[in-house]
Amino acid sequence: MSRTDAGAPEQIAGNAPTDPDRRRRGLTERLLAVRELSLLIALGLLVLVTTLRNDRFLSGQSVKDLLLGCAILVILAVGQTLVIVTRNVDLSVGSILGLVAFATGSLFLSAPGTPWPVALVVGVALGALCGVVNGGLIAVARVPALVITLGTLYAFRGVDYYWASGRQINAADMPPSFLRLGNQTVLGVPVLFLVALVVVAAVGYYLRSYRSGRELYAIGSEPAAARLSGIPVGRRVFAVFVANGALAGLAGVLYAARFGTLDAAAGSGLELQVVAAAVVGGVAIFGGSGSAYGAALGAVLLTTIGSSLAVLRIDPFWQQAVVGALILAAIGLDRLLALRVAARLRGRSARDSSDA
Amino acid sequence: MTADAPGTDGVPLLVLDGVTKSFGAVAALRGVHLALHAGEAHALVGENGAGKSTLVKILAGAHPPDAGEMTLDGQPLRLRGPADARAAGIAVIYQEPTLFPDLSVAENIFMGRQPLRGLRRIDSAAMHRDAERLFQRLGVRIDPTRPARGLSIADQQLVEIAKAISFDARVLVMDEPTAALSGVEVERLFAVARSLCERGAAVLFISHRFDEVFDLCHRVTVLRDGAWVSSDPAADLTVDEVVRRMVGRDVSSLYPKQAAELRDTLLEVRRLTRAGVFTDVSFSVRGGEIVALAGLVGAGRSEVARAVFGVDRYDAGEVLVAGRGVPAGKPGRAIAAGMALVPEDRRQQGLVMELSVERNATLARRRALSRLGLLLGGAERAEARTWTRRLQVKAARLGAPVATLSGGNQQKVVLAKWLATEPRILIIDEPTRGIDVGTKSEVHRLLSELAGEGLAILMISSELPEVLGMADRVLVMHEGRLVRELPRAEADETSIMFAATGQGVTA
Ligand SMILES: Nc1ncnc2c1ncn2[C@@H]1O[C@H](COP(=O)(O)OP(=O)(O)OP(=O)(O)O)[C@@H](O)[C@H]1O
Ligand SMILES: [Mg+2]
């Protein structure tokens, strides 16, 4: 219908800022950019300070370890972003990762000749299946995702323990081609990290540029309004849990490749780190805002803090405290930004419509 | 039966027949009949709680009807959800804005229908351009890239309107779209609605303002207590006749304020300034006096009220209550000094939707009702009953959640809440927005009574008849400045509109 008065657009430029493309990057997006920039600055400062104290922190090997260390958390945080944006949360990701990692090991154990891409597909599918369980229960039970996934956190882990029944799988049980995946580098960058980058880019782009991606934000921002505007809320939320499960499955396979030694406890407690990474990365826990890029930066920041405290030989106790402080700082920053924007917008809206 | 009076050509575009809907024990609609014709604007009127919004939600596919048929172009129409209604070409503006606060205004308009470029990606440049074009068509300036959070209620309404007209709708349903708008914007909206009619769309329009109904609509359907009363060509009706059918009795639509003895100055505002919002605003209100703050939407009236009450900060100036200064930015102190603010955006700022009617009604008064820190249920209920009865709140029970009330009845609960605090100074922003004729005159009588008891009342209103009927003095704002003060005798429509549009004043 906007075609009907196509003759008019020039006039808009007359009473609005003239450069349309500068204007396109409007307030909503600039806000995100500010948030991501602040993370980058924090990360930069952290690296700088640590390097000043110990110049080996930026050596090739240590950077490689760092990138390797954060890859799995990044993938999980990005998956979690999909869920949190819709005003849900998935606490079962650590258990899914553990289950899939063990399954991958068992697969190689029982069918030694399995090519690793097959294992990858099986792992992702198993993760997605766990996601189906989560999403299905949430749709049927109409109970908050927090409660359901708290249940499946224990359930999946229980299955894992039952299956492993005290066994451990060792690197020797897995084909070298698979294990190499966990340590190989391309131009000095670990493959694992490249995989994580691809995931970040894909999910980030999807969330920003696809209709169904934007609908996830709408659902988290105002569920009732989402329903009224015809968004298939139930279907989207289900899909999000499946996608997150699949990503946790991917992370599980990569975990197996990286560590080689697996028992039923792999990935225990990881879910809290994942949620922390997303929150530090600016993903609002009440849904509706945040980006995959931010969550990934949050994951990198948390991992970097861990290694920099180790490099600086600071008591691990402090690591917990620092992460805690960081989460509070992140929430404080979000609040501050929100208030400042609100104040600015209020003034603007009063002026804007007065000459309408 | 007058529903299909001769003179309308052909088959109606959309027909509802025998539509019934109950919420538990409440029968919201009972066998309602409605026929919308292509090229016609059809008004739906009725008291608060008559079932208008319920009908809208059925048309929108948001509620399934318990019984009854719908046909579109003579074909049976079954809506399994809002998406179906959309696909059938029915665009709806709901009574309560349904925006996504975190998303940009343009995304709010085009959610699910964003223009695409290659690989089915969203073309955000095109989306923003289209949004700007829509706003231009409505003659308003809202930045499409800003988040919807923090939009004034009028702007939210405009975004909703832009959303609805962005559909190539065959049926446009508007549930009180004008409640928050001023005259200029209403005119623009009507122009758009008329052009849609000319292109063969059908419009269903709901409003409590009869001048709008008769201005826009060709046909008027009246609902009372969920039941269909009549459908007639607008030309055959008068306002009084419509009101009689709605209410079932005669209502005087006049509400002159009774003269009250003017007492000491209770509220004094000196040179209040907030950069970019309002400048150098000074006025005073005496006990027994009703002062109206008039002006166009966006002139800064609500902002001044919020600053006086202390919810917003201001950069300069002072606020005095009975000669004593009230600190800026502390609504708690303002309440302690005897001020009450009935905010403009009642749904967001005035109510806890999940709580019951009685809880909400006494929310601001809980301290006074408690003994030794304990809140006694009995006292709370009695107090709530008094006020909800005075304001004729229509609710299934006092214990029902506010969310289940009709829009107008929610407004009444907010009014009850603040009136129950027994303030000395009452600041009331759009006292009768969304409230039906019968209760409107009741609210006016109440305000007049309160003034008679010595209250100082500052009333913001965009409805000129209300301003002229109620105010002892009219202050007119234009672009953040007080440009004119008119005593009752000098205030009339022309003088107020003249000042409000900034004519004859150097801004
Ligand atoms: N979700 C719900 N649950 C229970 N009762 C409801 C619900 N929605 C509406 N009602 C009741 O149905 C009746 C009709 O409400 P409706 O919102 O249709 O009124 P309305 O004509 O739009 O009034 P208004 O002019 O105040 O907007 C009211 O008594 C209301 O309390
Ligand atoms: Mg209504």
C-alpha cells in the first residue's frame, strides 16, 4: 500500500535529518552497539592489564589456548541467547552437552570405524532431541521453562550417569582424526573457535535479518501482543528450544573432540556460566533484547577473566567474585543505559509531536 | 429490524450473526448481529463493559466465539487465530496498545510482514522508508528507528494506526483509536479512513465521542450489556437518541461545574523549566478551583503534571504546596503533602493488572487503612466498595483481576484509587478518557463536588467541551510554554484553539 503515494518521499527528508542512511542506524540499533562496544573495551582493558603484568599472555600458545577455551562457551551462550530473547531460559544445556559428549565417545567405542562427520551429525541430532523434550514439555505443561529445564537438567544428567555407570571413555578410544579436530588450527586459529565464529555469525545474522528472528524478540518483549499480531508463539518457542538443544549437542561433540577423556560429569554446572555469559553480554533476562554477538563477547570475556587471573596467579576464589561483580556491573550498565535513553526519548517525544 | 435497511447496495462485506461470548459467569456478548458494508464506516457504541472490545477481539480472531456465525463476502469465515483474520484482510487497532517496547517503531508496524530483499532477508531501509511514508500520510513525526518504549500514549496510538493502515485491509476495525488523540490527529485519521472506504473497505469504529461517530460513520450499531439494541443509518439518529439506547434512560450530557467558594492558594508552580520539554511555566491553583491545562497533544501538559508531582525531574523552578516547597523528583513527598496524580497512561502507570479490583482501588491508600501495620481486609473492601460504586465500576466481583475489566472500567478503578487517598490537590490527566457518557457526567459531578469541598484541581483535558464546562480558569500551553490564561468567561473554543495552535503568540 505504501506504493500508492510513492511520489511523496522527498518531502520527508525536508523535516527530518537529510542523510537517510545515517538515520537508518537508528536509536534502537545504536543502543546495541554501545552495549557491545563497552564489552570490547572491557575485554581490551583486561588483556592490556594482564599483558603488562605478564607479557606471555599474548604469546601465540596462550592466545590459542584462550580461543580454544572459549569456543564451547561461546556456542552455548549463543544458543542460550535464542532462548532468553523469547523470555525463557534453558538450564539443561550443561546436561545435554555431557550426554552428547558421552554418546559421541560411546559411538566411537562401539563402532570404531565411524567417520567423524557422522558422529557430528548424530551428536547434533541427539542434542536436538533433548531440545524437543524440553520444548514439548513446555508446550504441554504450560509451566515456566525455568522449572521444566531445571527438571530436565537432572533428568538428562541422570540418563548420562545411568548409561556411563561409572565408566570413563579415554582419548585412546577415539579416532585420531576426530581428536585432531579438537586441536587443529588454521592459520594459528583453532578450528573449534572457527566453528564457534560461524555459529555466532549465523545466529546473529538470523536474529537480525530474518522475520522469524525478529519475531523471537517480539515474543520476549510482549508475549500477549505477539499473540495478537498473529505470531505463532508456541511454535517459535518450541523451535528455539530445539535449536538450542542442537547447538548444545554440537558443543558436546566438540567437547569430546577437545578433551578426549569423558565421564558422566562432563559439563556439570556449565549452565550457570552460559547464562552469566549471556547476561554479561547484554541479553536482557526478561527477553526482548540482546544479540548473539553480545552474548559471544560475554563468553569470551568470562573465559579471558579466568585465564588472566590464572596468569596473574590470583586465587581462584577471586575468579568467582570477579564474575559476580561483572554480572552486577553489566546489569547496572544496562539499567543506566535504559534510564538515559528513556530520559532522552521522553524529551524528544514531547517536542516531536508538538509541531505535528 | 433495521439492520439491513434499504439503501445499502448488495451483500454486506462482513456479517456477524448471533455471536455469543461468555467469560465464566459474565456474558460479554449475547447473540449480537452486525453487518459491515464495503465503502461504509460503521460505528459501534455502548457503555463501558457493553462488549465492544470483546466483539473486536472476536473479529480479530483473538477470542473464539461461543456461538454464532461469521461470513465474509457471503462465505463462512472461521478464524483460528489472529493470523487468520489478518489473512482474511481484517486489520485491527486494539483498545490497549499492543506494542513491543524493545523493538523499533518501524518493526512494530511491520512485524511479520517486513519488506524483504534477496534470500528473504529483511530490507530495513525499505521498512523505515515505508514507516516514514505511513507517518507522513498520518501527518505526524515519529522517528521510525526509535524503540517503542517510552512513546507517549498518543504516539503509541498513532503507531497502532500506522500499523493497521499499512495492511491492504478490506475491513479496518478501530477500538477507541482516538481516545488519546487531539483534533488535528483525529482529522488525519478520519481522512485516511474515508479514503479506505472510498477504495471499498469497510470500517468499524468505536468511540465514546459522539461528534466523531457522527462525523465519520454512515451507520451506528448500539450494544447494551452485551446485547444488540439497534443498527440504523447515522442520518436517522440524534446524539440523544443514541445515548438513550445505550444507557436505557436519559442522560444530560451537560456538566457545568458548580460555583465553589475560592479559598487560599494550595498549589503554586514557579518558573518550572525542563530543557527541551517545557519552559518557564508558572501558575497557581486555589482551593475550590478547577484549573484546566489545555493544548494540543505533545504541548508538554502531561510532562508539567508529572514534574509537579515529582515523577519527573525538572531543571529549574519550584513547586509550593500551601506555601511550602516540595522537593523535586520525590513523589512520596508530594503524596505526603496531599497531592495526587491520576496519570495519563493508566494501564501502565496506574494499575497492577493481575491484582484484584479492590486491591488496586486501595493501593495508594493502604497505609491509612492499616492498623498497627496490618491491613484489615474488611476496611479495604468497604473502601473499595464505596468508590467503585460511586464510579459505577462494572466488574464481576471486587475480587476479579483488573485485567478482566473492560477498558473504561479499568480507567474508573485508577480514578477510584487516587480519589480514595483524599488528596488536597488533585492533578488529573484526561479524567474521562475512554469513559462512557453516563459515567462521564458522574465524574464531572464528582470533580465539581470535590472542588466544592475545597480541593484544588488541576485538570488536563483534550476535550474542549469538558474544559469549557468544568474549568474556572483555562491555561493554554503551546510547545512547552504557557501562552495564554483565560478566565471562564473569556474561554471558548476559538480562543483556546487559537492559543493552542500558537497563533497570535510569538513562540
Ligand atoms: N478476559 C476476560 N475475562 C473475564 N471477563 C472479561 C474479559 N474480557 C472482558 N470481560 C468482561 O466482558 C464485558 C465486556 O467487556 P468489553 O471489554 O468488551 O467492554 P467494552 O464495551 O469494550 O467497554 P469499554 O468501553 O470500557 O472499553 C465486561 O464486563 C468485562 O468485564
Ligand atoms: Mg473496550
